[in-house]
Amino acid sequence: MHATTVAIDLAKDVFEIAIARRSGAVEERRRLSRRQFQRFVTQLEPGTQVIMEACGTAHYWGRQCTRQGAVVRLLPPHYVRPYVRRNKTDRTDAEALLEANRCSGVYPVPVKTPEQQALQSLHRVRSQWHRTRTARINTIRGLLREHGLVLPVGARKLRERVVALLDERAPELPGLVTHMIGWLLEELAAIEQRLRDVDRDLHQLAQHHPVAVRLQEIPGVGPLTATALVGSVPHIHAFTRGRQFASWLGLTPRESSSGRRRTLGGISKRGDRYLRCLLAHGARSVLRAAVVRARSPQRLTRLHQWGLRLRERRGQNRAVIGVANKLARIIWAVWSRDLAFT
């Protein structure tokens, strides 16, 4: 094979391939099954440029192509979509990849290692179990409320309160409701045990990974945020400065400007929502620590002083986002320059 650029539209079973030997000119197309595509990857010549969307299985196939000596570029899907002409098909998707690759403003996504994907999978499963736990708690509250039993706010001691309430008011409840509540409590206990196991594994990883250990020196960054960053950021040096990293996380203002008129709105909320949420929680803890320190003889750090001034000037919610943006820039500086936080 003497192709210079190969655009691949990934799928579960059918893979559409567009091969270009000149800039932007498609000279060959192929539609392969999964087995045929695996054989196609093993026949790639060193130096062949392979373009794919950064979607499901893209990092796996990117690693397989890299082993054959190919140069892999994973393009963000939301930047490839505008290049799709006419109807959206596998064929036009492959052509759009070739067109998007020619644009210098579309930055590729670095290929993740298997360890990074495994760490990210652990966070995703943990997040899903948290949502399931919240759903089961709300179901228990709703079922009891329908029979006039209202539980206090809070999920920490929910199980003990439900058991005590059932022992006290069991004769007033139908037997089917009591059985269902028991099943939900058993499922809730199993989910909470799994969450504790996942948290234990994440804490152990955070203690041994050198980057995670260094990131935890930053205020507002704990084991959860540190491991999530290590698993979600393939290559920190892909960002040239801290503001670019904060923008990638969606923590910079959305801009709508024309001519001499410049309008800045709320944050863009682009990028990884999970990371943005963790940094916002970390920023809240920083502000809370600053308020507590201000009331005590403890010395305020420059970050705490800056956060309190921003809170007084712009309010609590905007201060949280401002501190989260600041934390993102600090994370980039500590990580990319291999420095200790001081």
C-alpha cells in the first residue's frame, strides 16, 4: 500500500475508508468488515497518516495503527461535523475527515495509553454508580412519602432511618411496600460497598502515581481530581499555556464579538463535564477554607486572599468558577513544568 493519507470512519461492524494520495483527492474507497479492517491495519506502511474521529474505540485503533509505524491523528467530532457535505453517510464522514485534517485550526487529540483508559473507566463506573445510588434513594423517599412517611434531608444515615421507621410504622404499610423497600435497601448497600471499593482503589493509585502525588499538593485537588486528570489528559504538553488548558475544560468565557464590540458571556462549558465539576467542587473547598482561615489566626495564602477578594466583588458562584479557572492554570503549570506547588 502506498497511500499517504487514510481517513477511517469507525463503527462497530462496518468501517468506511477513504484513501488519498494527493492533498484532498480521494483515489480509493473501501468498505470493510471488522475482520477485514483488522487485516487492513496490519498492512499499513510506516509513515502512513491515519485520520479518525476521537470517538469510541478510536484510541484502541490508534494504538494498533501506531504499532505499524503509522502517524495517527484523532480529530474532535464536533470539529469534523461542519465538513460533512450533503447527507450524513459513512462515505461523507470519511471525506469530512480528510477536509478537516487540512485545517490548521483543528488540533488533534493525543492517543491515550491503556492505563489512562483503564483509570478513566474506573471514574466513569464510579460516576454511574453514584447516579444509581441517588436514584435508589429518591425511589425509597418517594415510596414512603406516598404512605405519609417523610424522611429527613440527607443520605448519610438514610438506611438507619428507614429501618427504624419501618420497625415503628410497619403495621401501617402494605406488605408489598415493605418488601420493595427491603429490596431497595439491599441494592443500595451493595452499591455503596462498590463505591467504597472504587474509592479505595483510586486512593491507592493517587499515592503511587508521580503526577497525581504532585497535583495533590495544590489546594482543592484531592485523590479523585488528581486521578481523573491523569486519566483524562493524554498529553499535558499539547497545551501551550494555562489559559488554553482552562479553555479546554470549558472554564473560560463564551465570546461573541464583532468589530470593536466585544461581548463576554458565561463560561463555554465545553470539554469534559466531569473534570469541570470536580474542579468546581475543589474551588468551593478552597473558598470555604479561606473563609475559615479569615476568622482564625491562620495565615491566608495568596490563592485564599485572591479568592476572598473575588467573592466579595463578584459573589459566591462567580468566585467558584474564577477559582476553578485559577486551579486549572496552576495544574497546567505544575504538571507541564514538573514543578512543586508553593
